[in-house]
Amino acid sequence: MLTNNEYKEIIEKKFNKPLKEIMYEICIERGMEKWDGAKELGVPEDTFVRWRTNFRFGPLQYQADMAQKHRIETINKYKQELKNTELERNLIYKDEVSLTGFKEIAERMLELKKIQSANRDTEMSNLMDIMSVGIWESIIEYLDKYENGSLINQYEQELKYTVKYVKQ
């Protein structure tokens, strides 16, 4: 039986590229399981699994790494967006009960949630922050659609579809 290094040399020579690239293609791009990947490369399953684990291309490893990467990118984006934002600035429509006042508060809440998200360490609270950010972004998006008249159009289209679908 060959050693892992001997298998590595054979595979790299056969495919004419580094093992990491080969494993990425097989595990990530093609999504092959260990038995199919090992068979394709002509190596024992335990060798394939060792390589996959070493490169962090196992399904859960890769998902966790990508989630962490996305989280870091999102936090950096929030920090960049809000680096010159004065959180304690006065509310212009504070005493006004209107859509304009509500939109101002919604935009401020979005800022707060982004800053909170960027400054927490725990994964669970971060998930809650991400959900809060999404909710406030949606609220603002619907207010914008209402203001520009596209929300009524969306409503009418969905109403036609729903009435047609329900009657069938």
C-alpha cells in the first residue's frame, strides 16, 4: 500500500495541478462524496478523507468557513458604511406621527442594529442581529415602494395572481 505522499505525487502528476486544486474541484465544485471522490482519484477512502479534512473541504467544514467569511465581510461592510455616522444626532421628525417620522426611526434602528451586529462576538446574538438588520431593511424598502407608488402595483399584481390561483 502506498503512503499519502506517494498517492499525492501520483495524483498531482496525473492531473497536472496541485492536490488542493484537485480536491477543491472534486469536493466543492462537483460536490462528490468521499467514496466517489476516492474512486475517481484511485485512492483509498481514508486517504481522500484525510486530504479533504486537511484542506477543510468537508461539507460542514467548508460551510462553516464560508459562513465565517461572510460574517466578517458583512461586519466590515457595516463598519465602513457607518464609520462617519453620528448615532446621537437629533431626530428631525421625533414629535411627528407620520410615515416620514416612522421612516426616520426605521433608518436609525437599522444603523443601530448594524453597529450592534458589528460589535458582538457571539454567534447566536449575531444571528439575531442579522435577522433584525434584514427586518429593518425590509421595512425601509416597503416604505420606499409605498412612496414611489410601486407597492400598490405589486399589491395589485399579487392580488390578481392570488384570486386567479385560489379560484382554480
